Amino acid sequence: MADQKKPLQGGATLPLMAMAALGVVFGDIGTSPLYTLSACLSAMSLQPTAVNLQGILSLIFWTLVLVVSVKYAWVIMRASNQGEGGVMALTALASHATGHSNRLRWWILSIGLLGAALFYGDGVITPAISVLSAMEGMEVASPAWKPLVIPLALGVIIGLFMVQRRGTAAISHLFGPSMLVWFLLLFGSGLTWIVADPQVLIALNPWYALQFFGIHGIGGLVILGAVVLAVTGAEALYADMGHFGARPIRMAWYFLVLPALALNYLGQGALLELDPSAIQNPFFMLFPAWATIPMVVISGIATVIASQSVISGAYSATRQALLLGYLPRQAIIHTSASERGQIYLPLLNWLLMVAVIVVILWFRSSNALSFAYGTAVTGTMLMTTILVFFVARHSWKWSLWKAGLFCGFFVLLDGVFFGANLLKFVEGGWFPLAIGLAVFTTMSTWRWGRGILARKLYPDALSVEDFLSGVTPGDPIRVPGTAVYLTMREQAIPHALLHNLKHNKVLHERVIILTIKFEEEPRVLPANRVVVLDYGQGVRRLTARYGFMEHSDIPEILKSAENSDNLWNPLDTTYFVSRQRVIPTAKAPLSLWREHLFAIMLRISANATDFFRLPPNQVMELGDVVEFSHKVPDAPKKEKATQQ
């Protein structure tokens, strides 16, 4: 699909949208000058000589150009899934583009899941390294303040996660102007030192990047593991495309963010050439001594904004994954009545907070943490490039040589960066990979487990037609009101209906069999939302379809689809939902440890009442107990029904 020109929201002008994008899209990559150059020098214990600085600065600049400007801003942002971006949206786009090859779709889904899983490793480390690097500026002001760095960083992180439940809508409009000030400071401070040492501009010549490897040989590849820190956050350009559109993001990048970053890195290099002792903290020493504490405060604000963007991105990615069936249901709280993207996931929030705190206490400095940073980022970038190949071939209709040349170059580049970060595996590179592997295992286990569960629950399901053939005017007794039965299957009679009929010997006058399906596209047109099938005798089937960027509202569905004859009364409606419990066995299609994992996830999954926003006092919950085994059971056991 070619790059779609998304209309600007609310009639906003392009510069205003670009300003708004600064506060959401560029927080992560915008705060990378705090630690990148310092990490590059410490990665190989290099002295800040002119030759070393020229090579490193050249590598940083051309990485920004190739990875962000060319790969993401120019090409990948064309992969618009109805205006949306991100790994999950790209996976859905690539899966649709390749047609009906089940094996190829399986590989694409696996690649997409792996890319999404690695994102969480980045989501844990970004707040930790950003806030730590900002607080370390206090050491520049006075070494006596060094013991305060970790407590202050922990305080900022805890405070940041504590306020998530209140939402950020009230202050989010300040993020853009705040980051504008930040980038202007990056621009101005870098330019000041470039004027003092204009010789540093020769680093823009890519020859010096190649010369660096000529001097240091194959061992010089280690430096790439630190150079990639300059482009952490590049994935946000694509992931946040749905909020702002491609044009404002590109405008902000090309006209402000890239020049500010490039000049600041060059300014740090010029400072080190003139004063090698500034290697202690080249970013904060760009500024006069009196400005150190104000810059610590400003840097803290910038890193909080960057961390907020990552946290919001984790919320959004998790919501997409659970709606597409890759994660168990979680409570989703909307923190803003006007901004659909303002959501809060309590369970994820506390898990992230604990993980970030552990990271800060484990690594204790931004330099040490830089060894853990990069593996997850480069892994996600690699998965994204592979997925774009399928989109380019099958959706954009690129020739094989054109798609292969472009994607092959960036697969090689991403692979080199990923390999360089693996060299830091023992020093901390294992940490984000462990998080990514854990998330991937969780997602794949849930996906496979749900498929097995569906087959166990509905081995030989009774069709609606066969069921109604046994219903006569007097048998069973029809009671007033409407019964809504939620089921994952579109054809079969829900177990809850049969269970209610068997034990209570009644059938409601109006029966609605409702299936909610989330499609592999961001949004579904309202005209295609609901399909109604009337079987007669007061029984209807409703199939409601939503995109992975939408949230379902069952009462609203019924109001629009069932009230056309003015017979549906929301106060006279009972909702029947099922809750499953799995008993792991050694004879299951999944390994036993995965069965136990699936059983735990099923147990902690949010109930349908909360997730679908049903009236709690009108819900009847029924339980199914299922044993996972190769033998298909005659029928699942039933637990006692509980009125909620």
C-alpha cells in the first residue's frame, strides 16, 4: 500500500501537527545525545583523539541518515495500514498482502510476534537509561551529589508510573513545546562548540567511518553496539504514524530533529577535541557551569517525556496484541474522553515499573546500562525490515530485484548492528533479549492455547438450525426478556445456552447469539460493523467486527442492531458469558510447562464483564472445565453458574 496522506486532525496546520509530534514521537531518539557519544568511547576504552572522534561521529551521523531518514522516514512509513503503523499493523499488512499461503502467513506472524516481543525489552530499558543519564548531570555540578543519582532516578520512575492511572491528557499538550525547547538547546549548544572548532565538520564525510574500521580492524565492530544508541526510538516514527500522519513526522525530523541531533553530536566532538577532560560527561559539559543544574532539570523533563512515550507505546502495542488474540484480556481504562489513544493498563503498568526499578538497581549507571541497550532495538528493526520486504513485493508491487536490493541492504545493516550488540551479551545484552523471549513465549503460548481450547470446547458443535428444530411453541417454556450469549464461534450454539436450558428448563423470548471479532486491520467501517442473521422463533445471531485500534461496546451494538423494531429493552436483558478453566495433562498437544503457563494466563485474564463493559448486575457467568489432551472430550464439564 502506498503512503497514504492522512488528513490533519481537527484542521490543524502542518507545523502544529509537527510540533505535537515532537512530544510523542521523538522523545526517545531526542534524548540519546545524553549518553551515546560517551557510551561509544567507553565501549572500546578509546581516548577522545581527533581520529577516534572523527570516525565515531561519522558513524553516528550516517547511521542517523541511513536508518532514520532513508529506511524509516522515506520508505517504511509508506507501509500504512489504513493510516496506522507499528510492528503489529505491519504484520497484519504483510500477512494480507501475501495471500492465502498458510505456511508463509505463519512465518510472517512469527516474525511480527518476535518484533513486537523485542519492543518490550526496549520499553523497560529506555526509561531507565534516559532518567539515569539525566540525573548523572548532578555529578558534573558536584561529585558530592553522586549518591543522590540513583534515589532521584528511582523517585522519578516511581512517580511517572504512579500518575499513569490519572492519564496525561491534561499535560500532554505541553510535551510538544517542551521538546521544541529541548531540541533548540541541542542545536544551540552544539553549534556553539562547532564554531569554536569547525574542523570537526569533516566527520560528515563517510570516509572517516570507513577509516575507523581500517584502523581498528574487525574489533571495531564493537563500536556499532554503542553507535546504534543514536537511533533508539526510530521505530516510533512508524509506530506513531496513526496519531499524526506521515507528513508532520517527516517535517519534524528533517527540519528540526535531525539537524539538532547532528549538530549536538558534532558539538560534543568539538568539545572533546578542545578539552579531552570533558570525557567525564560530554553532554552536560557543553554548557557553562552555572547552567548545569538547570540543564539537569530540563533533561529530566525531556527524559520523562521520552519515557512517557515509550510507556504509552507499550500500552498501545499490548492493546493491539490482546485484541488480535496474542495476549489474554486485560483491563483497559480510558483516561481521556476525547483522546482515544489515552489508555491505562494497570497490570502492564506495574510490571513495567518493577522491571525498570530492577534495571536501575542492577546496572546503576547509564554507561553500564548501555551494554544492555541495543539488542532489542536492533532486533525489532531487523524484523521490521523483513516484513517490509513482503509488503513491497506483494502490496507495492516492487520487482524482486528492487525489493531485494533495498531490504537486503538494510537486513545486512540491521544484522551487523544486531551482531555487534550480541558482543555485549554477557555485559547486559542478555537482559532485553530475555524479556523479548519471555514475551514471545507468552504470546505464542496464548495463541496456540486458545486455538486448542476452541477445538476442545466445540468438537461437534450443535448448529442453530438443528437446535431450533427441537423447539416447539410449548417446549421449552419461553420467559420474557432478552438473553445475550457471547461465544467465540460464529456457527455453533453456545454452551451457556444449552447449559441454561438443561438446568433451568427455560428459553428467553428473544435470544441473541453474539460473536465479537477483531480483524487484522485498524478500523472497520460502521457500515460493515454488524451482520445480523435472523433464524426465526426469536433467535438471532449477531457478528460484530472491530479493528485492532478500536474497542467494542456491546450495549451500543445491541442498541444499533436490535432496537430497529423497538422491542429490545436494555434493562430487561441478561448477558451470559463463559469463563474457562484448563486442567493441564501430560497428553496434551502443548508441552506440560506451556499448558501450566496457559492455565495461569487464562486464570488472570480479565473477565468479559469488565472487558466488554457489560452491566455487572445483568451478567450470568458460566464456567467450563477443560482437560487438554489429544482425545477430544464428549463435552466439557460445567462448573456452578454464578450471578454477577
